[in-house]
Amino acid sequence: MARRGKFARLVDDFVATVDELGGSVDPAVVAAELQARIDAIATHLHITPQTVLRSYIDDVMLTGLRPGLRRVAAAVT
């Protein structure tokens, strides 16, 4: 099995979380938004997008996404 890159795993996890909550989202839209946010952080910190992805986005941060998504899902249903 080929190893998936971190960015692809982030997109997949976000899409899966939305799906688990009964929603749907286009992975291409998620990827574009995530890339835009990574680029903005990189610009603000004067570092490369690769450094942001490698050093500032980790599993702890990802764990925090699920409760936020659940709150959003609850608010719109």
C-alpha cells in the first residue's frame, strides 16, 4: 500500500468527519480551502507552506476539528 501524504490525509479526514455527521463536501473544495489557509499562515509567519504543514498542523490540532464540525452540524440542522 502506498503511503499517502499528510495533506491528502487531512483532506480525507475532514471529508470523512463531515460524512459521519451526515453531510457531504467536495474533496476538491476542502483541498483548495485547506491550501489557502496553509498559504496564508505561511505568508504571515514568513515560512514555506511545507513548513506549516510539517511543523504546525499535527494530530492534536486535527482532533480539535471534530468537536467544531459537530457544533456546526448541530447549528445547521
